Amino acid sequence: MRASVFALLLVGSAASAQLHTAPVEAVTIHPPLAARFACAEHPMGAEDHVVDALGTDCTVSASEGEAFPSAYRGDGSRNEDWHIWREPALAPFDGVVLFAEENPTVNTPGTWGSGRAGGVLVRRLGEDPVAVALIHLREITVAQGDTVRAGEPVGRVGNNGISRFPHLHVGAFRGDPFSGDATALQVRFDLEAMGRLRGTLDPADAPGGPPFDPGALRPRIEALNARFGEGFRTGDVDRILSLYADDVRFLEPGAAPRTGAEAVRAYWAESMAFIGDMTLRTLTLDGTREVLYETGEVDTSVSTPDGKSTQRDTYVNVWRLQPDGTYRIAVDMWNARPDAR
């Protein structure tokens, strides 16, 4: 019964929310995305179901390193053109997952989809029954009953359900949505958490706050690393190049070091001929606000005369904070593991 009601919430036909006549109450949550994003809020009265009533729809407003804000590249006709596509969605607070549902259908940008959307519903820990829904997700990594920490990835942004382009819907409420007795809440984002997430907040700027924690930037680095695979799957070398600093040092195994973004462009452009996909997994992340040191594993799908194979390497990336607040790779080095497949 409850699962079916949650499905109704996701499709947008649940019981009406209790709208406010007093000043609108808001809930402050951890930013739902590590990338720089912008949201369009639903005005009061435009929607009457609790997840939508005071919700907000978010897109990534610019790919890091691009000069002008935009939600997509080119004409946006492919899901992969949208900067938010497959970005990790982050838990709104420490809480318990009430429900997590996937919708395998993928909509085409510009065309409205139908049916329930994939999503995750998290209830905040404590006595106050506040819950937040993250909607239009795919590749969900949590399940009902899981406990999550604020900022923990719970899935990736997709384009499913009643949606016509990749975006993340965030809706908050207090009460029991299954009985229809729930009050919609306005969503606000914790700007201190955003500062830590984006590396713009120095601990010295927050008296009494926690010391700098490189782990807080892990979702952001993982989101950036996802661009390697996106670049190879779509043949977009600029998507990959946007990860690198202009003066990057590129240390390919068994070859002379390359210096500069254009030298890196030439390397990856040549590699497009035989690399079909690339998946990076961060193992450790240390360093300071200005310089982060990442170690990880990378699986590369390679085409050879004998067919396709997956090569596993280990890598070290040095990420340097840029004047515009973004992180880019200043040193990229890797080597093949003995157990490479």
C-alpha cells in the first residue's frame, strides 16, 4: 500500500498538500548537487500535490571550465548534452531512506515522458517528521531502510517520468504523505555546506566550524571524473579537456611528459579511435583546499584487432583550485596494474 502511494507521489497525483496562509516555512538541506547548479522554484498555488507544491527543479547551469552559463551543450537534443545528466544526487541530510524506486525509461529531450519517475525519499533523523524527495533519478544506490549521511550520493540524475529534459526535482514536506496529512515546505540550501563542497569556504572564515575535510569534496571530484566516460561515449573531447588546467602535466606510462592542455587534447583525440568508455573510482582524496591529491582505479574499454577488452589501471590526479572556484587537474599520471584485465 505504502509503495503504491509513493508511486503516486512520483507521478504527481497524491493527496493535496496543506498550503500555508502564514509565512511559508522552509527547510534547509545539504546541496543536492556538487556541480554548480540553478533552480526554478514552484510558486505557491501552481501545484497541489505535496512533493511538487513548493518544490524546485534544478539543472547544472554551466559545465566547469566553460565561459558562459548554460544548461546544455549544442542544441540539447541528447540527454548527454545536458550538464546535469548522470550527475550524482546527494542526500539532503542525515536520514533514513523511506523509498527508492527506479524507472528504466529514458525520455528524449523536448518530449514529455509519462508514468512515475525514479526517485529517493529521505526522512530526517529525529522527532520532526521532515522528508525530502529527490526525483527523476537513475542508477539509484540506496534502498528502503538505508541510513544516509548528508551529502552522500544516492543516485544519478536522469530524465524519466513526467519530464522533458534532464533535471533534478527536490520537494520537501512535514507529516505523513501516505495519509494525505502533510504540509509542503520551501527548500533552501545550506550555503556553508555548499562552500565546503565547492572548496570556497576556508575554515578560517567559519569561526568554530570544523577543519577542512577533503572528503567533503569527494562527490564533486567523482562528478568531474564521470566526464571522462561521458566524453568517450559521445566522442566529445572538449568534455574531457574541460577537466584539465591550462598548464597540466600529463604523465603517460612509458612516454615523455606532456605539458599543457592542447598537448592533452591531442592525446585524447587520438585515443577516441580505440577507447569506447572509461570509468574512474576514487579510492582516496587528501590535501588542502587549494590542492587535492586523488588516487583511484580506472577501467577503460578498449577496442583491439582481437575484439574488445577492459584494461584496469591505477592513477593519481592532482586537482588545483582555480581562481573561478572550480577544480581542474594539474597533474595526471597512471600505470597498469599487474592484474589488469
